[in-house]
Amino acid sequence: MQARSGRDVTVVWMGLALAAFDMLPPGVVLDGEAVIYAQGKIDFAAAQSRALSTPARARRLAEDLPAHFVAWDVLLHLENGDVRARLDDGRRALLLTCCRSTAYSRRSSWCR
């Protein structure tokens, strides 16, 4: 993942990536978005600020306003391969199966 400036921004969302490694079956690729909630609603400006931060600043921001990952589609699956050609209902069912089979089902969101 790279920002428009070309600098690596993966570390800005590293907590979400590590949570995904812990919670998802190997080989699963999800489509979704990192969001930040502030005062009970999604705060786009806070997410933008964090995305454009240096890694050190992003760590400080993560302590105050942790990011959450909102998944809305599954793209790749170890057992089923590339599932993008499947109908939406089939991908949705697979997404729910992936989430139920992980620690995600015991948490309200991935929060890092």
C-alpha cells in the first residue's frame, strides 16, 4: 500500500493488518475500509489525518482514536480461490463464514 507521495503507509494501519493475520484464515483477501469513530460516528478527517501521518504520529493517534476495519466483500479465499466472479449472495455467505470462523465473531470490531 502506498500513498500518492510514494511513501509506504502500511505501517500506519499495521494494527489492523496484524489483527487480520490473527483473525482470518490464511489466504483470505477482504475488501473493506479502515475507519475511525469519534463521538459515535465515522470521522473521515481523522482517518485521513492518520493515513497521511508518519509512523510515529500514527501510533500516537491510534492510542487516542483506534481504527476499525469494515469488511464488505471477500475477494480471495484459500479453498475457493478468486471468488470475484461469484454472485454477491455467494460472496456474502463466504464472508460471513470467514468471520464466524475467527476471533472476529467474538469481538465487535477489529480495533487497533
